[in-house]
Amino acid sequence: MLEDIASMDAFQRAPWNSGCLQGIVDAPFLTLTPGTRSGILRDEQFDALCRALKLRYICRLYVKELVHSNFPGPPAERLLERMVELSLYTEEHLK
């Protein structure tokens, strides 16, 4: 188990090292190698995880900008609802 994802070279940038994210990344398809510092083999599965997380982050930023520019004025709660709706729709269609 890796204590802090930002300790890996691939994740030493925002949002991973910003202190804003908290939780568990469960990726059972990764190959664990106790002989390395991080315990994770940097192979095709690791690269796929990095690409997927980056795409998801970019998607969230895009959704934020879309909602912010297309729905000026509604209360913050309504904007958050729109962000969640659009984010779920976008992620579903990116698969």
C-alpha cells in the first residue's frame, strides 16, 4: 500500500500534491513489486491508470468551465448540481 500517491514521480503535480484530495485509489490491476521504493511496477497498467486519472481531472476542469460560463447567476447549489450532471454525462461518454 502506498501512503501518499504524490510521492510517485507521475503524481508530483496538482491536484495530487495540492492537499485538496483525500481518499483511496483502488487499482487491483497494478503490479506490486516490494523491491521498489513505491511498491508499484511502472508498466502498461500503471501508464493506463495515469492516463485515466489525468483524463478524469481534465474532464472535471472542462465541466467546471462549461458550467461557469453557461450558467451565470444561479445559486452555488444549483451550479454544483449542473457540474455533477455534466461530469457524469461526460465520463459516461468518454468510455
